[in-house]
Amino acid sequence: MAEPAIDVHGHCGEYGGYNDLTARLMNASAEVVARRAAQCGIGLTVVSELSAFDPSSECKADVAAGNARAAAAVEPLDTLRFYAVLNPLNEGWEEDTSQLLEHPKCVGVKLHPRWHYWPVREYGDRVFAFLNEHKALTLTHTGNEGNDPLEFVPFANKYPDMHLILAHIGHDEELRRYDRQTEAVKRCTQGNVWADTSSSNSVISRLIEFAVDQIGAECILFGTDTPLYFPATQKARVAYAEISDDAKRLILHDNAAELLGISLRD
């Protein structure tokens, strides 16, 4: 647990689709996210703004306003960076995202096909061509209808200059399988795809160990999905996994440090 960690999958702000109790439990300000991370030795967290995701298919979020909140929230906090949320259903998303990628604390792009209600197969070429042009680090939600991890494989192979993180190892609402993210990584040919450990599925026995066995620790990144889940629990699952110490260091810090160009060991 003393190993420094970089969390590539966090959030901040308020998601509009929760009921009152869920909102009370799972929403949190950037300050709270940073505090919880510091308590368990997570030295850097990359967040996206929860208010940028659609509360429902009928109620659309203001993505631009959410991104502006994220940029303002992380500005005074040295331990936070942010992703620019991209929704290809919005007009002008290319220009808006390009501008955000110039922000000094923006490290890349966040996609959420599930909470923006767009199928990867239909919009993938336009989105990934843009990401490839910008050589963007991209984190995407996976594991639901329309964004099965395997649906990203053709685009990752076609556009090798972008770097893609498939979120939520073990998450699969369609087939209830735990190997979809790792199978997708194995099918990618350009060395530009990783999977992250975020979400409650990480606590399933042997899941982290299985992922390391399947794709190697060098293809796995530490993510917590904070504040939806408690970050110390997510870190402990990796810290106490039955894998080598070298593998733990890669997952918790070294892989992300190389991608972000930020090391906490310096």
C-alpha cells in the first residue's frame, strides 16, 4: 500500500441521473476526490466531470459546461488532472475537444458511449480518426450493449497513433463474462491498448491475477472510478494481489507514468 499510485480513472462533480441517496453517496467534489486519494498514497488522479454525462437518453448533459467545471476544479489541485469528455452526438465536438486538449492540465479524452447513447460501430471511424490525429490518450467506458470491448479493436488497430484505455476489467452486462476487456487487448495489434482495474468487479477473487496472466501487467493500468467507489479499497486489491511486486509497480504507477509523462518517483 506504500507504493505510489497513479489513478487513470476518476471522476468529480455531480451526475444528474442518480436518485437522492445515490447522489449523496457517489458524487463528490474534486477536493474530496483528492483528499481520499492522498489518504491511501494515490499521488495523481485523472478525472472527468460527472455532469458531462447524460442523466438519461431523453435528458442530455451540457458537455461543454461539464468540461469547464473539470478544468476549473483541478486547476488549484496539484494531484489532479482531467480528461476532456467527448460526445460525438454534439455539434462542434471536434473544435471543442481540440481546444481542451491544449489545456495544461488536460491529459486526454474520455468517451462514454453508455452514458451518451452512441454505438461504437456507427461513430467509431469519425471519433478515432480525430483521436489519432491528436495522438490522444483516451479512456473509454466498456461493457455494455453498443460498447463491448471487442467493438473497439478494429478502430484501435486502424488508428495506431492514439492510445486507448478500456475501462473496467471484468465488466460485461451483456454476456456476464469477465474476460472481454482482456480478450480485446489480446486482439489489438498496434501495442496501443490497455485495460484498467476500475469498478467493483476488481474485488472478485482472482480477477486481477487472471488479467495479469492473460495480457501481462504491462497492459494493465490502475483505476478506481472514484468517487463511485472507495479508492483505498481499489488500491488494496492490487497491493495485495497474488502477483509479483514488479507487476504491482507496473499497474499502480509505472505504466501510467510512461503514458502521462509524469512520474511520482522523481
